[in-house]
Amino acid sequence: MILTITAFEHSPDGGRGLARDTRVRWALEEAGLPYRVRLLSFDALKQPAHLALHPFGQIPTLEDGDLALFETGAIILYLAERHAGLLPDDAHARARAISWMFAALNTVEPPILDLAIARLQEGDAPWRQQRMPLVIERLRTRLAQLAARLGAADWLDGAFSAGDLLMVSVLLRLRPSGLLDEYPALAAYVARGEARPAYQRAFAAQLAAFQAGQAE
């Protein structure tokens, strides 16, 4: 049975690969799995049919037969545990890769999203000038820690894994801010992720969906 994922019909990221369905597409491409995409309007996200799949009315979701999953981390872990190409065979390396998956979503992404919210949604707030330096400082601390751990290695723990897939996806959100360029090791790490053929296919598929929506 072919897997089905959901994605935005009109993606707010402008086809830049930042919508979270790109992460799942990338995982599916790395694993060599065929899949279908059901594109949804913003109105459809709030309808009962989609809320039955995702209680918070977001994308992406994954449907595998009678199973429906939401949250990119859960979806990618589900795929990685059942298909080759996303997790190492060695038990300890596998556990470390899963740790990096959680670190990407729980430790590195929150301060990145905090910066985006401060810039895009709190631009006129009276506390912005006092808050912004603190937001950036917290983020730089996390990035410095990550860069130190990565060092001169290509990937976080030996071979590429789902941990790298999620970490690169999270760091890509930093590119518009210019902060990523302050950490050359991380910028090169992200570029290696983007250069992977599976990522290129996932990005192209998400961009094509955005362009089709724009043409309507």
C-alpha cells in the first residue's frame, strides 16, 4: 500500500522547503518509498476529516493503511524504524541517532522558532527591543554548542541518519536571519544535507506543489 502524506495547497513558505512536509518527503526519498500527497487548503485543515488525522489542524500527516500519524518527529521515527536508510543497524548508534532527532526538535528548533516569532509577529510589541538580544543570545549559545559537537565531521554521529535529516531541516530555518553564516561548520553541514539527492527530490516536489497552487 502506498503511503499518503498531507501538505499545504498554498504553502506559506513560498516553496522554500521550510514547510514541515518537506522533512517527511525527504525521509521517504531517503528510504526509497513511493508516496502520495494530498494537498489541503487552510480551510480544509480545520475540517473534521483532517482533524481526525491531526487534532491541531496542521500538516503533515502520514497514512499507512489504517494507521494515521501526525508530528514530523513521530512520522520520521516510524519510517526510520521500518525501512533502511534512516537509522544505523548498530543498536547503540541507532539510539544515538534517535537522540539527535529529539535534540533537533526539542533543543535546537525552539530558540530558532522563538527568533522567527519575535521578528515576524512581535515587531511592534513594546518589549521587542529588550527581548530580541536575549532571544539571539540563547540561540547563539545553542548554535555554538552544536557547532562544537559537530566539529570537522560531516554528520553528527558517523554516517548520515534521521538525526541529521531533522537537524538540517531545523537549521534551514535560520538562513534568512544570517545567523547560520556565523558558524561555518554548521553552514557547511546544512549545505551537505541540501546536496543529498533525496533532499533535492523532496525540495523539488514541495516547490512543484507550491507553484501549482500559485498557478490556480
